[in-house]
Amino acid sequence: MQHLRHIQAVFRQTTLRHLRHSLGKFSLICGGVAIPFLSLAQKNTPVEDCKDCKSLNEVQVFGFSPERFMSGLKVQKVDSINLARFQYQNLAEFLQFQAPLSFKSYGAGQATSISFRGTSANHTAVLWNGININSPTLGQSDFSTIPLLGFDKMSIQYGSAASCVGSDAVGGSVLLGSSPNWNNQEGINILAGGQIGGVPNGGFNYNTNGGIRLIKSYKKIIFASKTLFYNSDFNNKFEGTNSSRTDRKGREYLIEPSKTSQKGLVQDLYFRPKTHKENLFYINIWLTDNKLTIQPAIINFREITQTQAYRFLTGYQFGNTSVKAGFIRDILDYGKGDFISPSHAQTDRYILRSEHDFSWNNSKTELLKNSTLRIGSELVHYATRVDGYGSDLIHENRGDVYALLRSNISAKLNTSINLRQAFSSRYKAPFTPSFGLDYKLITKQNTQILLTGSVAKSYRLPTLNERYWKVLGNLNIKPERGLNKEIGIEWKQLLGKFYKTSLGINVFHNLIDDWTYWNPDRNYHVENLQQVLSKGLEFTSAFKYNDFVTQKTAGLILSYSLTNASQQKIYDIYAADIIGKQLIYVPRHAASSSIYYGQKRWNFGLQSIFNSARFITFDHSGQPFPPHFILNSTFTFTLKQANLVFQVNNLTNTVYPNVKKNAMPGRSFQIAFILNFHKDSR
């Protein structure tokens, strides 16, 4: 224990010195606007298929890259080709077919939240270019409002990674990033597209987007930019005979009419010196405006929710040091009827971050030579005014200092030791360490078997609603604390020149203390009452075929998860009835699959998901939602400078309910046309 306290003390002193030093030399950089979109002409060659590639001792990595320090954790990287194929989907529509995740939807075009491994939406960190964009008031993100086409790279991280990415990463995290492709030839790339679709007799949905990507070389610098705008309208009318649906057992569910409008602008600017390619100045901007209207035709039942976000980041990376400044404004307006005087919530965040990577390439000690240490700090100032808090402007300061260490112990063993201490001006946050390892059990020319393991503490800081809401809030609410343990095995096999297969199994055990609960027995006052245990296993498998000569490709991807998530502690006499029972809306069994085949100009794919029964009451006394199976199909045809995409969702016309006990829409059709034009500037 004395040794552990000594390590913590040294860590705090070192990181605080780094914080003072970094902020002392930090200057706020302002200027232009820009963010990248996907280039449909871009093709990436997998590392496994590159015969001429050579391993490097150290690679300069741009931007926030916590995956490097996530040894032992399950991290699923989504390739750019997959992002381009489904660019008209939102994050919820895409992820439910790509990973063993659970989503909770309030209806067609309405709010959709995520669940990693049986945890709640508040236990998922959503990062955009390294910054947590979860709502400070609600503590979560609406995945139906995040367009897939706005990002160049995406990683899905499972389990606790709070030591790497900070608060909220209790069940998992979604890492979204923008990145310039310096390998593309100089010139301008123009993207324009549109999509139309909908449910028969249920109204039409429209999507449009356009953008420009530019790479230009000047005398001393290389300049890259990307500008993208998008606009979507979803008209879910469902009137008359289409206002309800009946499943195969005769149960009837109403369909709630709604209208959703989403628009936004994402933009990036990058400046890189020709003589110092490790240096980079960048600006990221993402503006959004989303409006949801429930029961738009009946004013007495009408509910309107409008959310807006203004996100600005600017930073400079010089060598192994990076500094970043950001401003984020989140606005939420909610009202009924004519929406004349809605309730209003506005929260501003002012962000400063600095990081430095230490490496010892010239060290005579082999362990130091193959190690990287990242020291970083972040300060965030919150200024919020919410009708539910009162008339005063509320201020709160939060910060983090962290040390992330990755060591290549040998050719077979990699380890990560990560330490993070969060701070708040209003309460004490827990110290969060983690340890993970990757061990290459077998490494041959065509075969690799990797063993992984991780033990990590996690935390979630209270939302502003939990602290400041009048009467129901609790200024003494404590941060949630978790302990996650997991082990895994991954097998990769090359089968000849064109075939490869993989298989992965992960087992996890995540215990979360002080889980906050809006207690109905105390008129919904928020309290640290619950202790929840989530345990289970995940299985993933893939078989892929790629022939770059004949331009044929095919693949089959399968995933399955078994999740047992239940309350562990009795906090009052009524809680005895829910101990050990599956949490509401968490399926015990979930599976997804994707199969595709393509050659030259066309590609066809089928995607499916299955969720077992989901309970809707804590004591399981109510009728659970029945199991459901969803099947989608996608056909893509590529012309010289354009793509035509035809998609059918819910092919089987399955009837299944959402959180409000209303039915989700049935079979729907979508067709999209995407124009991609490139002009070489040389």
C-alpha cells in the first residue's frame, strides 16, 4: 500500500508540473474553418495485403490516439470503405449492424441511446477528435443525430477505458475522428449526393449533402481542407390504417407520428510545413441543428425538442507535443403545443488540453527503447443556465491529469499502465489506474493468436442535471466508480493469397458502485443507490475474400454477445424484488451478421440483427418486449464518377416496439445518388 501511495504521489506531482508548464506556454490560436468527408474514390490496402510494407520502430501519430495505450482492451476499428458504403446512415443505424451493442430508441426519427455490455447510455463516452461531446446536462449522446458521413475514422472500444479517455467510459466508448489523407494527389474533390426513401404510405424522408475536399502544395506548406454540409428531413406520418401494427401473436402497437429535421456543417483545415512534417496546425468545426416534433398534426399532443451544438477546436502539434483549445455550446429547447415559450438550457464549455510523448530511442536499455510515455492534462470550464436550475448562471471547473505508458516488453508481449486523476471544483473524483497486456501466443507467416487481458478502474462524473436540478438534484451526489476485468483471445489466419479469417472471444466482469438513480420512492430525487454487475462474453468472427486483380470481394462477419446485467445491493425494502434480475431494456442475447459480395462496379450486402426478449420493469412483472430479428439489404453500383445505392430496411417487415411501447416502422426503401468528382491541380 505504501508503494502504491508513493506511485500516486509521484504521478500527481509530475502531471501537475507538466500542467503548469504547458499552460504557461499555451496560446489560443484562432482562424478559418474546415472538416473532412469521405472520398469514395479512396481505396485502402489492408496491412496484411501489403508485401512491401516494413515495420518501423516508431510512427508519428496525428492527433488524439488513445488506442495506442489500450493494450488488453477490445478495440474494433471501422475501415473507411465501410464508412463510405453506409454514409447516409446515422451512428445508431450503422453500429447496431456492426457490433454486439444494444440501442434504446424512442421511435422513428426520435432519440436513440446506446448500451455497452449492459451499462446505461451515461456509461458510454463519445469523443470527437479527442473531446467528449456527451451532453453536460444529460450525460449522454443521441446517436440518431450523429451522421456517419462526417468522419474519416472510427473506433469502437469495449469495457472501461476511463484512464485513457476520461469520464463516462465505464461500459465503452466511441471514438470519432477527422484526418487528412496526405497520400492523395493534389487537387480538388467535390462530393454531392441525395437520398429519398420511406415507409409505404408513411411519408417520404430526404437526405442531401455536399462538400469540397482540397489538397494544395505551396512554397513552404501543404494545405488540406474539407467542407461538408448535410440536411435531412424525416416525415413519419403514419395516419389512418397505418397508425398501428400487429405482430404475429396478435399484439397491436401504435406508431407515433413524428417529423425530424437535421442539418449541419462539418469542416477542417490543416497546415503542415514541408520541412517539418511532424508539425501540424489544425482547426475542426462541427455545427448541428436538430428539431424533433412528435404528433405534428395535433397541437394538443404536440411535443417539440430542438437541440443545437456549436463545436470549435484548434490545435498545434509540434514534434511530440500537442496543445489544443476548444469551445462547445450545447442548447436544448423543449416545449409543447405552439412552442412559443419552451424551456431553455444552454451550456458552454471552454477547453484547454496539452500532451507530450516521451520516447527513449537512444537508450541502451531495451525496455526503455521500446516504451512510450504520454503525459497530459485537460482543463474544462462549464458555464450553464438552465430553466430547471433557476435563473442564475452556474459555473463549474473540471480537469484531468494523466500518464499513459505503453511498453513492448518483448517481440511477443505489449503492456499498458495508465493513470488518471480527475479534479472538480465542487467534489472529489476518484483516482483511476488500469493495466492491460497483449501476448502473441503464436506468430507465424500465416497465423497469429493473441491473448489479451485488462484490469481497469473507471468513473463517471455527475451530470449537471444530477447536481443542480431544483428540488430533485443533489449537490452531494458522488461520482460513480467501476472495476472492469476482462480477458480475450483473437485468432487470425491467412488462407492462401486471397482469403483470410479471424475469430475473437472476450469475457468481461464489470462492477459499478454508486450508480445514480432517480428514486421514485423519494419523488424522483437523484441518489447514489445502486450497485450493478454486468458480466458476459462476446464472440466475433469474420471470413473475407479479396482479389485485387479481378476486383472481386466477399465476406461474412458474425458477432454474438451474452450479457447478464443486474442489481446487486438492497437499498430499500422494495429493492429485494429486483436483486439478480436483468436490467430493463438490456437483451440477454444479441447477435448481428453481415454478408457481402461484389465485383468491379457493383456490390450487394445483407445485414441482420437479433435481440432476445427485453424486460421493461425492474421486477420483471410486466410483459417483456418480444425477441425480434431485423434484416436489411444494400446494393451499390459504381459509375465512373458516381455511386447509385439502393437499400431496403426491415426486409421481413418485423413488428417490434420501442421504449414508449409503440411500434417501430416496417419495411422501408431508400435510393441514393452520390457524385464524386476529382480534378488534379498539378
